[in-house]
Amino acid sequence: MDLAAGRMVASERRAIRHVDPLLIAAALGLAVIGLLAIYSATHQSLSAVGLDPGRYVKRQLTFLALAVMVLALAASFDYRLLKVYAGIVYVSSLVLLILVRTPIGTSVKGAQRWFELFGFQLAPSEVAKIALIAMLAAVLSEVRGELTVQDVFRTAALAGVPALLVFLQPDLGSSIVFAAILVGMLVVAGARARYLALLGLTAAVLIVAGFQVGLVREYQIERLKAFLDPASVSEDALHNREQAEIAIGSGGLMGVGYLKGSQTNLDFVPEQHTDFVFTVVGEEFGFAGAVLLLSLYGLLLWRAFRVAMLSRDPFGTYLAAGIASMLALQMFVNVGMNVGIMPITGIPLPFVSYGGSSLLLNFAAVGLLLNVHMRRFV
Amino acid sequence: MTDPRAGLRLKVLAALVVVMFAALTTRLWFLQVLAAEQFRSQANDNAVRVVEVPAPRGVIRDINGTQLVNNKLRLVLTVNREELGDDAERVLMKLSELLDIPAEELGARLDDALKRYYIFTPVPLVVGVSKNVALYVKEHSKDLPGVDVLELPVRDYPLGSVGAHVLGYLGQISKEKLKDPGFAGYKPGDLVGISGVEGVYEHDLAGTPGLVKYRVNSLGQNLGEIGELQPQPGDDVVLTIDADTQELAENSLRAGIMHARSVYDSSSNASLQANAGAAVVLDPVTGAIQAMASFPSFDPSLFTRSMSEREYKRRFGASHSSPLLNRAIAGQYPPGSTYKPFVAASALQRDIVTTSRYYPCPGSWTAPYNTSDPEATQYIFDNWTTANLGSMNIATALAKSCDTIFYPMGYRYWDLFYVNPDEEAHGVISHEPLQRDLAYFGFGSPTRVDLPYEDGGRVPDAEWKRTTHEAYPDSFPEGQWFPGDFILMTIGQGDTLVTPLQLATAYGALEDDGKVCVPHVLDHVESSDATVVRRYQPNCRRSVHIDPKYLRYIRDGLKGTVSTPGATATAAFSGFPFSEVSVAGKTGTAQVPPKQDYSWFAAMTDANGEKHVVVVLVEQGGHGATTAAPIARNIIEGLYGLPLTQFTDIAGTD
């Protein structure tokens, strides 16, 4: 007993020495750029209606402080515990997703109050992303030998349930993230290419069927069409893309200067502090600023992959790979839609966009990466 | 890591991510470096123009729902003086040709007699131009700088000038009002109600303008709407005015005045001038004004455009009897004998006279003087007729308007006025119960009607006479209070002034057992979806402090005015069906030297509980029975659906 306890304390002490400062620096750097961009995007319209121009940025700063605590919390316990409780976490996240959807769920004040415990509304889809990563990592790490086609479809079903639930919300963006997590983790787990192809085919059939029974909402089709064939859709749907591109393009090599973006100040870009926050960086800090932002993501993802490589067990590897897939895809889809090479889906830019839930959960993910990294020798 | 092959597969995934970065960076390079120039100019072209969408102004309706004022889309030719610049003369010549209006007139209209337009706001020069004019202006816009034709909602008056004084008109907001916190949110150039109901209920009628945000490029071309805020239409105002009664009152007043102008006036040895007048019809129980006429009237639609100084003077000048003046509330006149019922009420209440006694009515009355002093001045006050009418009670004295019965009452108030040394020591300055009683009836202060520019009339007292003399010694050479001041007050002369609405309110109190109602024109305000926003709460809380039995006595006496032989208005009401409609009234002939006499008539009518008070005044209309009484009769006949009597010459009485 005493011996075992002593060993635990020693290992914790050793673990703290193996924290990854670059990983933390990248996440914090992105969050700071986010604060600057949120202020630039909102201060004018807030003061125009007589509100505190720092209203949004102050809220985001509060979230950031909370997020740093969440990061420390996520790094503090031994991540292998997560493997034990992955099932419970996964099922709980599904229950939350269902509760939020049903009228009973929204009328049950207790659940919502729990969400508001930290002073904000927690989006269950963000929780579900981490929960799915943990669940898939736990399942895949238990597979002995090569992945069979049954394994592939079983894990796909695990991802499919939350993906469908958020799709019904409707939140197409989060569904895509779930799919990306699944594919990324299957690739790392060594699923055969033809199984993945078969999975893709099945998904395509299901999606087409979804169109047929009307699961896909009008505006989602509109947005998709706006991307595929700009000439075919209304002014409104085109407006977002066009304005975002003008904002980013007019930034040029070095940007027009902080708080000087005319596109930003005149409110030309809709949802600019959330989904289109990248346009602020693009307009006001130019190509240089945009590349700096991408470099921070590059740094973050490099460190994430490194964690996956260095992990002492497959669970840690899959966990890190899943997190890397999630962050990479969100970054790519968001920046992609800002610059006009991806369709418009409501995916926030991780660490940068305004919003408490995504900031907290992304920092929690970084905390888990640190967790795996810190305990790679024990 | 347990599975070495996982390392390879991670590298595959990492490579995928690298491809993502490459794709994004390439795209960014294209957008921000290669195509930056093009996007910069697009961004410069991006500008927002916010256009205000005016809120539809509320409609004004009468009590039966008839629209008195609404909005109509009209083609309005506007000229912006700033943009006109040096081209003014040439452009005005061109417009003169186009519109067939002399260029000088157009130039004068640009200046606007009322100075309602700011230099930077377009002046509405002509309202209701033809489509052809609009087309021409649009096609020759380069040739006509600053000129525009816009389809604008313009105030429209379906009944023409009916109720013009009550309704009022709009104009651009004044600089003073812009500073007023009550007009927060208004901008220079905004139209606001200037007078009448339009002015008083501006905030109900105005609504809240909406906004449309357009994206415009550097050439100012509209590139599409980005946002919109719907305007909130103004609320509708429903008045207690009855359009039929209003029209009746205006027509009767006009017809009576026209007839009076053919009547010979013996005292001035000329035809009656009858230059102006007013008529009020109200509900004595609630104070609701059913009609309010003022002659001469005006066409309120003229105020939808600018006006030259000359046109303004021609239409609204003092030499044309100032038609914009609402004489019912802003005209102050001595009430003459129409005042007597209120003096009688005070005298009865204060036991100066009694209902049981009979009083002599000689042709003249001499004020008491020191008979032992042969040098003493004798002040002699004449009755309206030299004949001795014999003795009569107070009721008959009212019906026959006997001045010589009222003069002694005034002298009694003079007796009461004196203060004995004991009281003086206690700070009592003087006793003026008559003035206090008259003030209870509402004389001497505004009625607080919901219309602007109301005057309060005047109930003179010793203090007023002294201070006014001190302030204006030339106009008021005498500062001391004399018995004569009381004596003349009993017959509504001297320094006494009332407005027709004040008199109507006082007769309303007489009719309604002493309850004084605040007169009003608002019935309720309703939103554009016809729900009632606010209802006017009648305010009849004030009382005259006179025993109702005396008020009833006076009312009964006044019935004699129109029906008993020898009373002042019997001739004017000959043949009137009193069995159907009960009428109690009082004539008044006010002396306003050097002008001809002003003609008054006040009536209280009742048929099966439908009560009205009707007050008519005609400036320089001669005797009350000659001009005002027949007009009042006409109005009463119309109110109760009786055939209207033709105006004929009626011999002058009081």
C-alpha cells in the first residue's frame, strides 16, 4: 500500500516535468489572436447601440481563464482512467444531445442549470466530440490484430449516432467533424483502404437517402449549392462568401492595420466574431497575419502528432490522433470557407472564434494531449 | 507505442494535414497577394448608405370614423437650394415654363413665408405635379440641378377645410423643438404637427421611421439591400368632433355672417362688418367638443407645400381677418350679457338678490352718491333700451337681459369689497367674491382643452388693475378699482374678456348642475391595427360652489330668453318647436368701441337627454339676437334633425 502510493506520487512528480510548453503556447497564441479579432469585429457595432464595446471580448477573456483551468484539470488525472470510463462518458454525451433536442430536455431546468454552472450555455455537441474520441480510442485500443470490416462498421456506428443527432439539430458542421474524427482514427488504427472505401460508399448512400426523406434542411442545400455553383443561388447566400473574400483579399500582404478594416468596421461580413473571425485576421493583418495564424495551428498539430507517436499505449495514440483530426478538420473547414474553397458550414475556428463551449472543450482536448505526453514514460 | 506500423499511418494522416495547410496557404496567396488589388478596390466600393423609411403618419378621424386627415401619395416637386447654387435663376425660369407658375413666385416660395425649411433640405415647391412633369424632371436631371420629383405621402383632407383649425397642419421641425428633449430622435427637416390636433398629438401620430441599409459602390450605385428595419406606423387619433356637426357649425356660421353683412346697423350708420366669428358645440356632461368652427377658415392642404411671403399675406394676413387664428380658443372678447347668468348665480348664492323678489327695470340707473353734496358726480348707467320694462324677478331679468337690475348687484359687491380695520390688521386686503365665483366657472384661466395656443380670458380685480396700470400706464391709465368696475362686470363689459370655448364650458357647468368639465377634442388613440391605445378620461371634477337650486332657477329663466314675449331672442326663435327640443339661451351684445358691437349667443339644449351647449360669436355682428342667435338656431336645428330656418333680418335687442 505505502509502496504503491509512493510510486504514484513519484510518477506524478515526474509527469509534470514532461509538460509540452510549445503545445500550450500555440493554443494560447491562437486564443490571443482570437481576442484581438473579436474586439475588432464587435466593438463598433456594440458602441453603436450604446453597449460596452468590450462586452464580447471580456466574456471571451473570462472563458479563456476558465479554459486554462479546464486544461489543467484535463491534464491532471491519469488519462488511462478515461479508457475505463469512456463508455459512461460517451453514453452521457448522447443523453445530453437527446435532452437538448427533446422538448422535455429543454423544459427540464435542472439540466440547463448544470450547463450554466460556469456562467455560459454549454453546447453538448462540443462535449460529444471529446466523448466520441475517448470512446473510439478505447474501442480501437482493445482490438487485437488487424481491424475487420465488422470492427470498422461497429466504430462507424459509434460515430454515426452523435453525428446523426447533431445533424438533426441541425448542425451539419459538427456532423462533418464526427466523420473526420472517425476516419482519422480508423486510418491510424490501420483500417484497410477498401474497408474505408466501403464505409464512404455506405455513408454516401445514407446521405442521399437523407436528402430523399427530407432530413436535410433547405438552407443547408442552399449553402451547398452556393459553393458548388455560385451562379445558381440567391444574392443572400452569395453575400457571405463574397464579403468574406473581399475582406480577406483587401488585406493584401501586410493587412490594413488593426481596427482599420473597412469591411470589418462596416459590418459587411456576417457572423464575423464567430464563424467568420478569420476574415478579421485576413483583412487587418494580411497574408502575414493569416500565415502566422496557420503556423500556430501547424505547431499545435505537429505537437499533437508527436504526442500520438510518443504515447506509451495505443489508447493514448488513438486519443491524440483523434484530437489532431478534430482540430485539423475544424481549422481546415473554417478557414476554407472563409477563403472560399469550402462550403459554408457552421464550424467555428478552434481557439479563435467567439464562444465559450468550443473554447473550453478545445482547451480540454489540449489538456488531454498534455496528459498523454506527460505520462509517456510511466 | 506498441504497434510500429501505427507510426507510419500517423505520418499518412499528418501528410493529409500538410496538404490542407498547402491548400489554404495557396488560396490565401492568391487572394491576398495576387488578387489583392482587385479586392481592395471592391472593398473601397463597399459603402453603406442608410436610408430612412418614413413611418406612415396616423389618420385623424371623427367620432363616427369619418376620416378627417389621412395620407395620400402625391408627386411633389422639390428643390434643394444648396444643390441649386448659381443656377437658381436659369432653373427657376425653366420650372416656370414647365409648371406655368411665374418664376418670381417660385423664387419667393423657395424662401417660404414661414421659414419652415432648412437650407439643406429640399423645399416642396409644388404638390401634385403631373406625371409628365415628373418624367421631364427625371430625364433632364443634369439640366435641373437640385430639382426632383418624388412620390411622397402627403397629408390629405377628404373634407377639405372642414375642421381646419382643430386639425392643424404640419411643418418642418423648428430649431427650438429640436433642442426639446420631448422631441429626441427628430432630425432637422422632419415634419411635425405645428398646430391643432396634429401638434398636440404629434407623438401619437408620428410613429417611428424605419431604416434600409444599402450597399453602394464608389459611384453611389445601389448594389443591394443588406438590412432593413420596418417603420412603425403612427397611431390613429379619433376625435370627439362629429364631422356632420362640424360642417353644420361652419356652414351656419358662414351663412349667418354673410347674411349679417347685408344688415344695416343703426349705431354705426353702415352695414354690419361681420368680419369674423366662432362657434362651439359641446357635450355639457363630458366636455367633449363636437364642433369648433372659426371664421374665416383656411385650406390646410396649402401647408403641404412652401408658400411665398405674398401668398401667405394674401391668404392669412391680418387684413384678411387672420384666418389661421382659432377664434374659439384664441379670440378673447368681452362676453356682454352672456355673462349675466354667472353673475346672477353668484349674487343668488351670496344673498345679494333672491329668487322671490321683484326688481325694477328702468331705462337707466344712477350709482349711489353723496346726496348732500351738490358737487358730487353722478354716474348714470343706461339699460340697453330707454324704455322702463317694469319690475320683474331675476329669471325674467335674465330673459329680458335687464342691465339696470344687474348694475345694483355690482354696487353691492363694491360694498362687500371694503375691508374693515380689524380685518385689515389680519392681512385681508379686499373681498372679491364675484371674481372668485366667476373663476369657479372657469373664467380668467385657460380651460386646458387639448389644443394649442389657448388664451385664458380675463377676470379683472383690484390687484390686476393696479399691476397692469403700473406695467402699462399708457394703455391702462387708471390703476384704482372703482364701483364702476364691479358694475360693468355684471353685464360682461369693462375689462372682462372670455373665449367662446370658456363661455361654452361655463354654460356646460350651468347645465350640468355646477360640474365644470375640461373640454376636449380627443376621444381615443388607436393603433394601426385598431386596438385602443389610450382613451381620454373626461375630467369634470371641478365644481362651481353654487347651490344647484340656483343653477336650475337660472336655467329655467334662460328658457324664457327664446320663448317669452318681449325676451331678447324670442323673435330669433319664433316658430321653433320647443316641445321637441328644449332650449335655454342668452343673448349678448358686447361693446368694443370703436368697432361695431360683437354679437353673442349661448344656448343649452335638451331633447330626451341628448344635451348640447352651443355658443356663437360674430365679431362686429351687431346685437346678439341679430346675428349670433339665428346662427345658433340653425346649428340647434341641424343637431336635432329639424329643417333649417332661413336667415332673415331680426330687430336688435340686447
